[in-house]
Amino acid sequence: MMPSLLRDHPLKGMTRAEVVNLLGQPTITDTKTQMVYVLGNDGSYTPIDNEWLLIDLDGQARVTAFHQSVD
């Protein structure tokens, strides 16, 4: 899912409002990352962890970086 999302909608440079319009409201967490989305289980044989999309914003609320994480 993520490869097609990033191919069709490059996140870097998008505003926070554009990301919310595309993906919905982010998950509320206590992380330092400014926007967090739960992507679901990590896809392993015995799924224990979730996969996350973490998005950082700059002072103008534009995406500066993003990455996937398993936790």
C-alpha cells in the first residue's frame, strides 16, 4: 500500500491540511513526531507489532520527512 501511496501522492512538501485531507486525522500519540498513522500489523507470520507512518513538519506545517516504523 505504501509504495503506491508515495508514487501517486509524494508527501514531502505537502501541507498538514493536505495530508489530513488525503489520509484523515493522525493518531494521537506522545511521540516527538508531529503526525503518526497506524498502518496495521507488520505483516509477519505472527503479527505482534504494528507498522506506523511517521511524518515530520516544519514551521510552516509542511512535510519535511517521513518514514515507516515497526513497533
